[in-house]
Amino acid sequence: MSKPTITMRAIRHTLILTAGLVLAGCQSLPSSTTPMSAPMISNPLTATMPMIDRQGRIAYVEEQGAGSAKISTLYSIRPDGSDRQMIDQLNGYIYAPAWSADGKLLAYSKQAPRQHPKIYIYDSKSAARNLIVNVNGGNLSASFSPDGQKLLYSSTVSGNADIYEMRLDNGSTRQLTTLPSTEVQPSYASDGQSFVYVSDKTRANNPRLYRYNFATGQATRIATSGYAASPQLSIDGQRLGYLNGRQAAVMTLATGQVVNLAETGLDEPARFSPSGRYAIYPMQNSKINGQVGSSLVIRSLANGSSYTISSKAGGIVRSPVWGR
């Protein structure tokens, strides 16, 4: 099977834009739109989660249709499958939701037909959605600084995909990468001193992972084998969730050991729970009546046990991210 390339068409769902587990049998949780006061304790994995994970929310995108008929919906849901809430919906695409460290704000990109992707921030307390980045280019992959005062994102505003940092109090922006290659998908480390990102600077359409140090303004390569994209550091900084070829994977940075969690069928990465003890990723389902949907998989990194949460309406689930 050929590897995906770093073009908008082939890796749209990993958000690189150059132009513009198992409980016996893998247990499934029923979906619900009704708020619940307590987790579903019938699921052992949910019942034993740390409070920071159990009380958090998972944001994800569900897609229906294709082409000009594409409908994308941004939801948030509890890890037990309860209290599913719609945050936004449009005819077009929604990309890469990302929570602030306190779980109060959610950044994401929206792209309506014949428009460029724009970055919005949703306030979970007020339910307000504010347009933050609307420059002429592909504006994607937002990431909040740990103190919530800044936002990293990638943009093609200068004609090339580079990484920018914006102060949210006044909107001032600085460009952090200036290479002729593609630099995208930035994600802050929890100490705010560095961020990880994706670049194909060693060879076109051959993405690798890098870490940018704010103090030095320099980037160093993170050793991976082959195609690598969509990085996220755990809160303790010891592990990296990413897309390893077509596998949702986790790397222990000190040793370089990689655990491939699943080939999802959707080229989606692994993302950490707030405690770092669990990973979440979408998994393509088997065809039912000719239709292919997907589900959310929550997996323990300690023992590999997992459960799934079904999509709202049988669509394709993408880009889950777990906040406090």
C-alpha cells in the first residue's frame, strides 16, 4: 500500500495543507444526547479512569456526504459516551479541534466551499464562536499555549505553508518558520518552551517530525522511521502521539520505542487523554448496507484494553481530541 503524500487531497484529514484493546471483544458504549450525572460504571475502563479524564470532554468532527454535499459537524462528548453536544456545523470541512489547557476554549478551522480555511475559537461557557484567523490562505492546526495567551497555527498566507504564533489579547502575529518547504501541524509542549510540528524539508512529500525550541529559535528532528505526521506531546512530555505511516502510534521519547496502536483506515493519529494514561483515535467500521462509518476508540496505554463510542449518525469520525 502506497504512503499518503503531503498534498491537500491525499492528507486532508491529517491537516497538512500545501495549497491554501481490547475488552473482551472490544466493548461499545451507546451514544447519547442526554446529559448524565455519572459515568457509565458498567464499563470497567471508564469507571477506573482518573477524575481528570472522566470529567473531561472529547471534541471530534463527524462528516456526512462528499464533494459539494459534504456536511461537517463538530461535537463534544463525555468519555463515557454521554452528553453529546453539537458545537458547529457547515456545508464544507471542519479541521483539527484543539482544547486550551483548562478545557474552556476550543480552537478549530472551518472551510466553506470556495473559501479558505479560517480559525475560530469556541468558548464552552458562553457558547460563543469567534473568528480569530482570517488571512488569505490555508489557516489550520491551531494549538493553545499552556497559559492560554497565544495560539500556534500553520498558514499559507505568504504562499508557503509556515508556522505562526498569535497573541490572543491583541492579535499580533509573528512567523516562526521561513523555509521553502512545508511546515505544519504545530503543537505546544505543556511547559510552553517548545513545540512539535511536521516538515518535509528533507524531501518533498516525505513528512518528518521536528521540535522547535523558543529559546534558540532552532528545530531538531525527532527520529522516526518513514512517514510521520500529526504530533502531540503528552502533558508530562515523555511520550508523543502521532501518525506513523498509516498507524495511530505512541512513542516514548527517551527510548524511541514506538507502539503502533491501530491502522485506523482513516490515517488518523493517536491523541492523549489529559492524564496521559489513555489514547483516543477514530477507527473505520466495516461496511453496513454498503455504507462505511467510523467510531471513537479509547484505549488504555497501560494494558491495551479499549472500548468504542459510536458516531452520532453513522458518518466518518475525524480528529478527536480530549480536554479537561
